[in-house]
Amino acid sequence: MNITAFRHALEKRKGQREQIQSTIQVLKQQIKKLKQDLSQNEKAREIIREVGLATQKQLQFRISDITSLALEAVFSDPYTLEVDFVERRNRTECDLFFGRNGEKINPLAASGGGAVDVASFALRVASWTMALPHSRNTLVLDEPFRYLSAELLSRAGEMLKKISEELQLQILLVTHSGELMEYADKTFKVKQTKLVSHVTECTTVKKIGGEV
């Protein structure tokens, strides 16, 4: 190989080396950025985990406490509502149980349907209080306590009245229960004749705590 050919080969190798060095620098910068992104992602994941746990605790408090208080207001030996958050199919799901004497009971297997009625109503109220922004402060219920006895219906009516007043929540209730009607601010009687509904209004006020 003559000197000219050797010089050309040397220059070519120098160019290849510079290109390789440039590629190495680019790859180093990319690796550095990827490490930074990985660190940020890990921090973000930890923040999301902490926020998720805090949210679960808040949900557990709202759902469990509000529902347990509603059950306590109606029943003399009430269940409590237990809330468990579990991972299924890479998603967090919420399981609800009735609790009594340290045991967890499937609500649908609990004795009678009255407790489920009260719990279902309380869950609707809890969901409304947690919604941001709130929907209109109105709940429409159709025979929500159909499995409660007359004595328990009276307690349920008092609970409805107090919740309505404390949360400024308007409750529109369809019922055949005279016990619940006694706690209404207004009642409307609907009578159907030949598929035509006739509505008449009568006002009912229930004394609670000695006050009208």
C-alpha cells in the first residue's frame, strides 16, 4: 500500500472513530435522560400509590361510617358496614360486607332485606356527598324500605328527616307507608282511574325532638 492509499485509509478510520464517539455521546445522553425519567416515574408511582391509599381511607371512612350510622339509627342490634379494597385483574375493586361480632357477612345472605334497604339508601347518600362537583341536591327514591317493619319504618322516617335537614338534601319518595308519610314536609296522594292519574296534595308535619 502506498503512502497516499494509507493516508486515505487512516482518514477514513478517523472519521469512523469520530462517528462512533459521537454516537457514544448521544447514547450516554439518552441513558442519562432515561435514568432521570425512570427516577421521576418511580417517584410519580409512589405519589400515586400514596394518593390512592389516602383516597381509599377517605372512601372507607365515608362509606363505612355513614352507612353504619344509618343502620344504627334504624336497628337496635345493627350490622356495621365493612369495606375491603382488593386487587383484581390489575384493578382495585371494593368489596362490601356486613360486620357483626368480628364476622363478615355477605349482605345478600343477611337475615331479611331491611338492612340491605337501609345500607343501599346510605350508600346513595354517601356517594352524593363525595361527588365533586355535587349533582343537584335531590334524591328520588321508590319504596326504599319495603322490607322494614312498621316500627322500623318510623325510625327510618326520622333518619330520612334528619339527613334531609342536615345535608340540605331534598328527598322525593314514592311509598305506600303511612309511617314514612308522617315525616314528610308535603305529601301527594296519587289515585289512578282508567289509566288517568289524579293527584291531590296534603301537608304533613311530624314533631321531632319536641319541635314542629
